[in-house]
Amino acid sequence: MTWTVNSCLVTLAILFLWRVEEIAEACSCSPAHPQQAFCSSDVVIRAKVVKGQEIDAGNDIYGNPIKRIKYDIKQIKMFKGPNQDIEAIYTAPSSAVCGVTLDTNGKKEYLITGKLEDDGTMHVTLCDFIEPWDTMSPTQKKSLVQRYEMGCDCKITRCTSIPCTITSQEECLWTDWVMEKNINGPQAKHFACIKRSDGSCAWYRGVAPPKKDFLDIEDP
């Protein structure tokens, strides 16, 4: 009897650890340059959030109820996505499972990137690029229209420690972290990685001059 109880406890402990590991893995994501976020997202919109509520979204494989937060939004502009307005976005109920918390007073504007599900709904997580519109630089706002898309075939490689290098001409080295100890540094705010006519990729500077020059290339 004791062996059976202990076996059950061990099994429960393993299942619990698997569940914790799943949650940890779900929120594991590398920092992304705004251009990377734009290129990898199904939907990129500027919007206000007017309402938020918790809803039921079925059950998981263990039979536990799945909760989601549904944010009703007012779309201001779509930069990338389907040929229809997005009226709501969905996210997990807490940051522990990658849920995103947004102001729902209808006054704050956001840039929101996310994934489009098969049923046509937009889902967002902490790994997506979601920023208050008024904190974005003029270059970031301008690049949403065309410039980021021009570089979607390029690869942005984040430098985490010195020395760091690129391995091909189609890469741009993102050095904000080692230079500024901040992923929201000059390259993120003022540069886009663009493919040139010869097939190589390079950083181009936008409308707001950065504190440091990374390349001798000006805004095309």
C-alpha cells in the first residue's frame, strides 16, 4: 500500500514538473528587433483597447478548463494582416503563461503584433512586440509602412557578447544589448535592416539620428 501511494506521489510530481516545464517553455522567447517582430507576425495593427474580459476557451488535454482574456479593440490602422478589421485580440489570463495586460480605457494606443489562428482570431503573447504608440520612435512608425517589409528576407542576428560576427552577407548584426545593455537601443529605435541591390543586407538609418553610428549608410 505504501509503495502504491509513493508511486502515485512520484507520478503526480512528474506530471506537475512536466506542466511547469510546459509553462516555462511557453514563455521562453528571445528578444526581437521590431523589424523581426513585424516580419514574423501574421498581423500588425495600431489600435485602442476598449474592453477586456475573461472567457472560457474549452479544455486542455488534461480536461482542465482553458481561460483566455478577450480584449475588444478599435483598430486604427492595419500595417499587415487580413483584408478585414480586427475587432478583438486574445491572450492567456496571466503573465505566468505569457498573457499580456493592456489598458482598457480606450485612450491608450498600441502597436500590436500577433498570430492569426485558423478561425480568424488574433492571439498575442508576451513574446510579441506590443508597445504604446507614443513611445515608438518616428523611424519605427515610418518603417511599419514599407521599410521593415523590404528587409524581411534579411536576418537580424543579436549580439549577446563580444566578439560577435555575422556568417553571411544577408545578416545585420544587432548590437544594442552589448553596446547599451538594452534591447530597445539605437538600432531598435532608428535602424532597419534592408536588402540591397546586390543581395546583401545592411542597416539603414531613419529619420531620427541615433547616439552612435553603426554603419556609414544613410537613409535610402
